[in-house]
Amino acid sequence: MQPLSKLPKLLLVNIGQLLTLQSASPVPRRGASLSELGLIEDAAVLCLGGKIVSVGKTKNALRDPWIKKHGKQIAEIDCRGRVVLPGFVDSHTHPVFTHPRLVDFEKRIPGASYEEIAKAGGGIRSSIDGVRKATKLALTEKLLTTLNAMATHGTTTVEAKSGYGLDFASELKSLEAIRAAARQWPGTVVPTFLGAHTVPPEFREKRQAYVDLICNEMMPAIAKRKLAQFADVFCDRGAFTAQESEQIFRAAHENGLVLRAHMGQLSETRLSPFLRFNPASLDHMDYVNEADLPALSASSTVATFVPGANYFLGLSRYPNARRFIEAGVAVALATDFNPGSSPTLSMPMAMSLACTHMKMSPAEAIAAATINAAHALRLADRKGSIEPGKDADLAVFGITDYRELPYWFGTNHCRLTILNGVVSHLPES
Ligand SMILES: [Zn+2]
């Protein structure tokens, strides 16, 4: 990482549509406010020392005496009428793995069962074997490649989970790889401990012993070494029961880790025992009990949808985003990047699926992928909007109307990404 004083002074001008996502209050967007993008036409943004300093109209920026005086030291980026928005905050990813799960993919198409896929050498077992055998350096290099690819799609902040090691040494190794990659990437990485991803094969007959291992050994060691900010648990059928998840939540709380959880992907779990712990986010939420929505909307917990998983698994059911939004729940979008169920790192793809399958508007999808996703990581004081004082995280797209972002699905229109003030140039097309 460069020292802040060495970061260039940047002035973006001639922005056709600048989506600032500025808020009057520091709370997640709910209901109608989810559609407010803070759009400025013919805009300019000045960034100094990795921070956003001023936001306004191009003509005012070019007349500004300070900018005129320091013109020679300022790198000017002519956005030529394009769309600029806050860098995406991908608040749910599983990027520490070694290889794609092609056996799963191919076998699932004609309808193979989980057992048949596992027998053919696929399934989560193959990801666990890969991570356990890999060196920390190999995991770090792979992760760095992924983070760079995410940046080329406009993502500047990434939550990264462990969860394919599932033994003490391999979970530690995964989190250390996240830390090492984060130090080499100009964007921001938020590490999450997901030892409670699934019960590893060697503990299948003694589940409680694995839950105890997570709570009593892994969690304190990880907290002590500050290797994770969050603890996550996959609470669902076939993963961890509500009772086991509560034990894990309690341990995380005692160890000072902020909570988040995979909830309601395959089956419904009542939320009240978990909301007591004030989790930052509950993710998936394909299945939820209607009676839980008032308590969820009254909390600061964000519901994060990951429609890439529904798409890739060929599901016809998607989370009922409209119901959540109408109930006043703060919603976010993420990729759920992982080798088994969502091998996409494209936030615009997740947004496109949110529009076409979850009936979110393009404006709602953008707010869910930026400012609300920042709230889902408890980083909204620094991330998710373009306003003075926040980190200089911006993405420039080769489009002239923000609605094109989810419209051109499957094509990457990101032309330039700025990560904490560091410019990542991308090939023109
Ligand atoms: Zn996940």
C-alpha cells in the first residue's frame, strides 16, 4: 500500500451521471429512500490522499481557485459523459478456494443428487480437500487474482469468508491468506470467520464436538489474532441447526466478533433468537416467516440477497425482495462468489438478477449494492457513497444512463475503478 501522501490528486470531470448515494442520515435505505440515488449531471469529483474532498458540477470545479492553483499536480480524468457511482461493496463472498467445481456443475444439469455429485469427486468435500492441501501463499495468490478481477467489474470493497478449511489450521491459514491478500490489494477487504460453513466429514458422527471446537478453540484464537471482524454461520437444513447456530452466535459475541449469518436459503428459521445478537446482516432469505419482518425492519440488521446462487442452481424461487422493501427492511445485494453455487464476481450481474427475478428497480438495485451493502458490513461511515470525507472508491462505466448497468447483463461495462484513491486502468473498448 502506498503512503497516503503519495496518492495522486484526482479530478474526475464531465461525468454524465454521477450517482452519489448521499444520505441525509447515517442509516440504511429503507422503502422509498432505496430509490434515491443523489444523481448529479455533468458532475465532477475531487479526491485527495485517498479520500473524496468535493463533489459538484464540472463547471464549478473547473472555476474553483484551489483546483486552478494546483492544476499541475492534479490528474484529471475526463469521463466523457459516462456514469460514475460508488465502487460496489460486495458484502458476501467465499473467495478462498483452489479450483472450480466443474463436476458439480456438469452433474447437476441432468439432475444428479448431492450424494451422486460427492461420489463423483465433487461437492464441498473437494473444496475442503483443495484448501487443506494448499499453501498459504497459493491461497493468497489465488485470492489476489480474484480481488483484481472484482475490481475490473467495479467492486472496491469485498467481504471475504474462510470456510473451506474447516479444521483449526486450515481456517487459520485461510484467514491469514485473506489478510496477506488484503495488504497487497488497493481496495478494502473485510475478513469473516466461517468455520460454521458445514460440519466437516470427520465430525459427521460427532457434530457437537465440531461446534465446541469452533466456539472454544477456533473463535478465541481468531479473535486474539484479530484475523476476522465478523463470524458467520450457515444456519439451515443440512448445515447447522438453530440451536447450534445460537451457541456459535453466543461464542462470537463473547469473543467480540460482529455477527452475520446465512439464513433461509433452503428452509425457514425463526429470526428472533438471532436478532437479539444484533447481527450486521442475515443473508439469502429465500425463506422467511412473515411474522419476523416487523422485528427485522425495526432492527439495524440488513437482509442481503444473493440471487447469483438461485440463478446458478437453476432455482425458480428467488427471495421476495418487494415484500422486504414494503415492510421497511434494509436490503442489500451481494454476489455470494463461491465455487459451488455462485461462481460470479460480477455485482452488475447480481443487480440484473435482482431486477429481472426479484422485481427490484435499477435504482433500488444500485443502492442495495453500494450504500446498503456498506451498512451490511458496518462500514457506511467510509464506504458506499460519494461524499466528502469518504474513501475514494469509485467506478466509471462505459454507459450514459445508470439503468444500463443491470440492463446489459453478461457484459462488463466498467472502464475504470478507483480503490482508496488508487486508479486501476482498464482496457478501452
Ligand atoms: Zn454464502
